[in-house]
Amino acid sequence: MKVAIVGAGLQGRRRARALRAVDGSELVLVADVDEGAAAALATAAGCLASSRWEDVVGRDDVEAVIICTPPHLHAEIAVLAMRRGKHVLCEKPLARTVDEGREMVQVAQQAGVRLKCGFNLRYHPAVRQAHQWCDDGNIGEIDWMRCRYGTGGRQGYDQEWRAQAEVSGGGQLMDQGIHALDLFRWFAGDFVEVFGFLATRFWDVAPLEDNAFALLRTARGQVASLHASWTQWKPLFSLEIFGHDGYITAEGLGGAYGTERATLGRRDFAAPFGEQVIEFRGEDHSWEEEWREFVSAIREGREPSANGEDGLAAIELAQGIYESSRSGQTMRPGGLLQQPIATTDNG
């Protein structure tokens, strides 16, 4: 499969390394407005470079495109690529708004190509183990979930593109929080109600938020709680799932987030507490596993995990939380906002 990457920053470099690790994938072109960055990645990968993403869309030999640009370019690039018959893996968030995401999903269906959103947390081993335990019925029906996910940023974080509302489409909720929203859906299915509080406490990013607090509820009454933060000074990832018969946690993502660990505990009112704990050491291979699954989906003619509709559903939840924070009311997700600018409740 001949592949092109648009965006030669950190994510582009990660995706290029993942491609090299998967048999049958060949990177033929890297495009970035920064000609130096495109050339450096292309040289390392042994392929061509361009300063124009239009060159990627125009190449007939490119079968799949990986979009690693800031979100304001996702929809335009993806739509044109898919209309030219190319499969697309687009970094999260899928788009800035519900309308942009909906157009991407519709074009993918019309063109008969595969659209995947870059939700690589689904491919981290601790998260996958947690999902498998749930599928195997180890904790019975899910009652509630909680996710804490955050980082402390870095010097000058509020000067980066993430702080530009017209580029990012939102603050921390659309950055790391969108991963948690996707995981909630992956474990428990669709949510019908959302309520949120947003705050800008430290970083100079208003009207965007550096902290997002949200509650989500399914039609069956299961509740998920989210706190996504850019003021988590020590990076943290923690996902907890509690069911009728026990609990499961997935913690750490390697690197600064700590060793990945999956824990399974069973409800027992009489016996001492006992847990099964699995630690996953070594490098982060989630990018490789995500690409490998996408290639398999294309070859098998099926929808990939975390497809375009999943990416769109996560945006709908996020936009519902934004609207709830503005209105002070519980909202139903689904196309509630047309503008990519999020308003915060400043504390």
C-alpha cells in the first residue's frame, strides 16, 4: 500500500515510524508547509517531499493518506483525498465541528473508502486488556466509569496552535479529553445526556479551556465522569470501569505517564481484596498496532476500529459538553454547535 503523510511534525514522525514497522506499507510522499520539516522526514523515510498537501491528493499512486495537521485542515484535506478514492487516517479530533465531521463521514460512504480517526489509546495494551476483560464478562454489566487524563503542557504552550480556537476547535476537551470520550463509547456504547463545566485557570488560552469536567449518561443509566486537564503538572492517565461483579482499571501510557498497568478486581463481600495485575513494559507500539488494524480493515473490506462515525460521535459529545457549560443545562449530544470556538466558565 502506497501511503502519503500530510504534516511532518511529531505526529507525522510517529506515523512514519509505524509505517516502517508494518509489512506491505510504503511511504511515498511527505507534505508540510515547512519545507525543511518535510524534507527531513522524507530523507529519513527515503521518499519524496512537498510543501503542498495538494500534491498528495493529486497523486494517482497514493492509496492512503495520513493527516497529521492541526484540526482546521482535517476536513478539507480528507474530503478531497476521499473524493479521489484514497483511504484516510485522520488524527484526532476528526474535525473542529459536527458539520465538518459529518461531511467527512458522508464523503467516505459515498466514495466507498475507509475513514479512521486517530484514537491510538484503543491500541495501548492496558486499555486493550481492560476492554477484553469487559468483553469476557469479568465484571458483569458496567455501572459507571471514570477517566482522569492530563498533562502540564510546556513553556510557551499557550502560544502554540492549540491555543488558537479557530485552528483547534476547542481546548483540552478536544485535545486529550476527546480520547476519553471515545473510550467511554468503546466500553459502554452511546450516551444520551451530557453535562459539563469548563475552566481556564492557568494558561492564557481563553476563550478555550485548560480544564474540562463532564458527566455523561447512557440510556441504561450508566454514568461516566471525565476530568481532562492542562494543569495536571505530573502527567496522568487513569481509566476506571466498575461493574456489578467487580472493577477494571487501566493506568499509565508509558513514558512520562508511567508504566502501563491493567488491574482486575472481583466483588466479594467476605474475602480479602484480591486483584489480578498485569504490567506492560517497553516502548509504545500503539501507533503500529493502529496502522496495522487500519490496513487489515482496508484489505478485508470492513470498517476499522475507531472509524469516521466514532470520530464524529466523539465530537458530538464534546460539543454537547461545550453547550452545557454555556447554558448550565444537561444537553443531548448531536450537532449542537456550528462554530469551532468554545466558551469557558472562567474561575
